[in-house]
Amino acid sequence: MGGLDGFAITFLNGKVMAEWLPKIVEGFALTVALAALIVVAGLALGLGLAVLRAFGLRVLNWAIIFFVDLFRALPPLVIIVLLYFGLPGMGISLSGFWATWLSLTLVLAAFSEEIFWAGITATPRGQWDAGKALGLRFLPILFRIVLPQAVRMVVPPLTNRTIAITKGTALASVVGVAEILGAAQSAMAFSGNPSPLTLGAIAYALLFLPVVGAGRWIERRVAIPGR
Amino acid sequence: MLEDFVDSFLNLDIVLRAMPILWRGLVQTLLLAAIVVPLGLAHGMAIALLSRARSRWVRWPLAVWTDTFRALPPLVLLIFLYAGLPFLGVDLGPWGAVALAFFLNTGSYYGEVLRAGLDSVPPGQMEAARALGLRPSLALWLVVIPQAVRNVLPDLVSNTLEVVKLTSIASVVALPELLFQARQAQSVTYNASPIVAAALAYFIILWPVVRLLSRLENRAVASGRG
């Protein structure tokens, strides 16, 4: 058996792959669901916090800055493990899926708050003044003039960060979720062959290569020309 | 309720008992970071320099190489190297698998950042250095790269922060770093306080970096580079 044949039988074993493909597909669906829930909740919370920060209430802003710093400094896996193994001690039991969801949502919220806030502060002062001159109040200026510009300005860093954090869904395998990596690992254990892991890697490539491409496309579409 | 909370998350007794192994874990985490950050930077610099090649025979394989490692979650790459390669008779062990996974994954990200840095240095700098009689390699190291690094410093620091945080995934392949030791202590004591202590250690070490980044990023936004 040549080296290349050995490699193919080990990592691209058709029989093993066919047998475990359904499990990997299920894992794929779970990864997509988890990622979608994280993106929606994380970005909404991040935007909400950035809007709250725009009110300029000192104590509230300190709390927001501390929240952001905390979840930017802690490794996501540490947060997941803490919620998953820690909360049952308080009588609250989160499944691995929801522990991962909550952890990565908080992380994405922290990063996206910082990014949204950078966009809000980068919107020229004159936009606020012009809004006031038109007789608009604080909230209409914020929501109808400043935010639309701020959000477009920060789309590139926001997409990059969102993609990076959704890749963290693979961490859910550590707390027993049968998403792509979890499914591939248990399939590898059952079959005694690493081909399911190859399938898993292909599944991630199928999932994230288009996402990366779509990110580039969104950047081009939404970006304000000349910036 | 509060008592429950203190008992299960802030149990000083248990943290003190776990202190020696947590400390060993922290030392391993710092050692790990000291190994994988230079590895990633070296790979990233190689990618950034190669990506300036004009030949498509260099650029295309390079793009496939970096995009592959950016599309794969780092934990997937790590498990592949740690649990997959032994089937081929190649057993890297935890340290080898972690080092190689970080070299491949974080190198791709550093490569992107450093490439942007190199692109930001006007070609006139290279030409001027050459006109002064510097060899190309010397001109690159003494003139172009220092400016490139300075121009993308916030992104480099930000990436390095992510790399240090990412070392926690080494716990999954039983490398005895901070999170691994905290989980060992937690599973022996059935108490989450060691994990809280580990989280606190990460926070104490990395918070100054986060603060610094926040300031660097705000300055970038203020100067219109955001």
C-alpha cells in the first residue's frame, strides 16, 4: 500500500464517510442554528448597548465599558465552561447548546458594542448639529441620522468579528453538543477512523468560505464610497 | 441565594486548595503564549512577504493556503492534528499539535494584518533606502517593516490578544494550561470556584491589553482611519 493510498484510506475512507454523513449533516444544521441565534442576539445586544451609551449617563456607561472589557478579555471557552459547569451549582442548568449560545452572544455583544460605538463617535459632530437645526430631538437624530451612517461605516470590522466569533460554535463540542465538530469526533471514536473529521472540516469550509465571500460582498455594497 | 452563589463560585477554601495547580497552569499558559505568538508572527510575516510576489503561481496557492486556515475553526484544526494524524503514525503530542495548529491558524491572521501593513508603506521608502545603498533585504528589515508594523500596531495587538485567549483551547487536548488545571480542580471538588479563579487570572492579565486597545482604536477613529 503506497503512502497516498494509506492517506486516502485513513482520511478519505468512502465507506466510513457514507456511514457517518447523516450525523455530520445533522451537526451542520445544529452549527448553523447556533451561529444564527448568536449573530442575531449578539448584534442586537451590542447595538442596544451602544445606543444606551450614546445617552451619556456616567454610571451606566461605566457599567457598559466594564461589560465590554470583561467579555473582550475572557477566552470564550472559559466562559462556556464556567456557565456549563458552574451554573448547576446554583440550581440553574443550561444545556451545552444554550451555555455556548449565551457565552458567544455576550462575547459578540461586547465586541459589537465597541464597534458600533466607534461608528457613532466617528460620525461627524455636524450631523448632530444639523439634526438639531432641523428641530429633531435626540432620539430621532440618533436613529434616523447618526446610526444609519455609523452602521455603514463599521460594516467591515463588524462582519470580520462576527465571522470570527461564530467560528467559536466549534467550542460547543467541549460541552457535549453534537454540532459539526462534536458529531465528527464521536463518529471518529465509533468508527476508529478519522474520515468523519475530514467530513467535518469540509462542512466547515462549505459553511465559512461562502460566509467570508459574502462578507466581502457586503463590505463592497454597504461601504460608503470614498471612505 | 447569595450564600449559594458565594459557595459555588467564590469558595475561597477551594480556591486556596487549588492554588498550586492553578499557578502551574498559569505558568504553562504564559509559556504557551510565548511559544505560539512568535510562531504565528513568523508564519504571518512569511505570508505577507510572499503575497507581494507578482507571479500568480505564488499568489494563488498562497490565497488557498490562508483561506483554508481562516475558514477552519482553530479547535477543528487542533483536533485534526491531535487526534487525526496519529492514524497515519504521526503523533505530535499535545504541545506539538497545539504549536502546529497555532502556527497555521494564527499565522494566516497575522499574515493578513502584516500584508495590510506592508501595503501601507509608500514604495518611495523602499526606493529611497535602495538609493542610499542598502541591500533589498536590509532595506526591508530596517526601513519598510518597522513602518509597516507601526501602521498596523492596533490590529497586531488585537490579534495577539485573541491568540493568548485562544491558548485556552489547548485544554481540550489535555495540555495542562490554566483552563485545563481549573477544570481538573473543578471536577475533583465539584465546585466552579477554580474556574472563576482562572477567569479572574485571564482578566487580570488581559484587561490592560483591552484598555490599551480601546485607546489605540479610539485614536484611529479620531484620526479618520477607523
